Amino acid sequence: MRLFSIYPFFMILLSLFLFACDVHEWPDETPEPPKPGHVSVELRLDFTSDRAELPDYKTIVVGATRAADLPSYETRYQVRVFRMGADSLFETVPCQTLSFSHAEIESLGYRMTLDLPEGDYRFMAWADFVEPGGKSDLFYDTEDFASIELRGEHVGNNDFRDAFRGVLETGLYTSTDGGRQKLTVSMCRPLAKFRFVTTDVEEFKEYYLRSILQNAIPGKDELKDAIDMTKFRIVFLYDGFMPSTYNMHTDRPVDVRTGVSFPSVLTDIKDGEAIMGFDYVIVGEGDAGVSVTVACHDENGKRLSGIDGIKVPLQRGRLTTVRGNFLTTRSSGNVQIDSSFDGKFDIEIK
């Protein structure tokens, strides 16, 4: 029996990165009074409505041996403002486009001041992580908010592939006192996350000694302890397709890729368990899912174990943890899941 568990991120992951009350201001200088017929708008990006905490951000890099081998990131915020035209439809070209980044990743939140003519508007915001010192796309191609696409070779095992979106439609009209109008855009993830945890590390060591080393000999416990579990390579393969493009206007995935895979290594090895890897998946509202094959290979690339076609249920803004004896299972088969969602799934792999 395998156990699937789905909990909110904040119930599972550590709270190293909180959505603080500190909100970064942009621009830094005091804004000028609005022009005649314009409205001064204070726009705030609010991340607290999605989750009170960020994940414990982690990057697993195959082959990295020291902290200097790991990349660093900063937070990027993008806001595009679309005005409603005479045909009562929002224009497709933004009247204002703002992009700014911040080196602080411990908290998310931004407040900016805009000067806009009276009218009806759609405010669209996107937040993700980029390389330090730049505003260029890294994990996502954001040139068109109707087609936000994963860039380049697929990157798994990286919590900095997290992202947030927000949309607000409202009218702006001048007031008699000329006061600033305060608006809030609620930001949420258009993503779900899954991770695989293997529960048979000790059994795998026994199998490795018996089958690979041909039954060593005295001092087996010492030999087991000496096995370097990080030398084994884990490979994740999306069976069929993986959502790859997101439309912020419709708030759903609109395109997929096939044959997507990514490498991993075992981490957090303790008490007979280890994390095999994790990934983020673009999803819409409601229940979703992907089919994943996970396999363990030795340092020469020989497949030692694996399970094909695991159906992983997903929900936006939530973490699916898949637990099982993945290192000592060498079979393929169908995974049956109870379709009624109650927060946990019992599955059986035959």
C-alpha cells in the first residue's frame, strides 16, 4: 500500500521565508500629484491570501558538492495595466508596463504608485525568481501574459521555480478631495507541487549488498553504513504530457510538452527514508494530475529499480507527497486512486 498525502504548503514545509508585513516600495521617491483628470493609485501586491508562508526554498543540483556550486536568486515583480476601450473590452496592449526586482527573497510584497487617467482597468501582476542583478526571464518566458511558458531545458528540484499571479479589474475615478486610491492585487500560485519520498533505504542497502556486491561477507552492517546513497541517480519522467504554458487572462494551462524528464539525487536521508525529488506543475483551479515514472540508476546508468505510470493528484497551491518503497520495487503497473478527495489517497501498485 502506498500513501498519498496532500496538505497546504505551510503545514509541511519549514517557515524560513514568511510573507512579512514589510512591503517593498516602488518607486522610492515621493510621487508627484496626479495630472488633471488622472487618478493617483497606490497598488499593493498581497501574497497573504494564498498562503501565510513560503516553502522552505531548496535547490537540488546533481553534482554540486559545496554551497558555492548552488545558484542564487532575487525576486522579480511585473505589473501590466490594460485599459478598457470604447467597445467595453480591455485592450490587448498594456498602457503601462512595470518590472522591478529585489534582492530580498525572505519576504514577498510590493507597493507602487501609479498615475492613470480616469477609466476602467485590468491590473495583471506576475512574481517569480530571476538571476541577481537582472530583470530578464529565467524559468518563465513572460513576454506575453496570455502565454507564459517554461523556458529551456526542464528544471526540476528547484523551489525557486515557484511563481505567483494576480488580476484585478476596477474603475478609477477622481474624487473631490483628490486623495489617492488604494488597490490590492491578491497573488496566488498557478502551480501545484509534488515530491516523492522513498521509505525503503535500509532494504535497498540490503538488496545492493546481496545482489550487486554478491553477498559480501563479514561486517555487513559496516558495509551498509559505508554505502554512499548520493551516488545513485534518480530520474523522473512525465508520461504522456506535462503542462508547459499558462494563460493569465484565462487562468489555466494552455499547452503541454511531451517526453519531459529531470535528474535527481537522494537527499534528507534519515530514519530509513529519503526525498527522491520534487517539481512544480502548472495547473488550473480544481483537481488536476500528472503521470510520472520514477527510477533509480547506479553510477553507470543501469536501472536498478523503478515504478512506471504513477498517477499523481495535484491541487493548486498544495503539496502532494508520494511515499512508497520506490528503491526496491522493480515493476511497472497501474496505480488506482480513490476519486473522492478527502486530503489523503490510499493507492495500491500491482
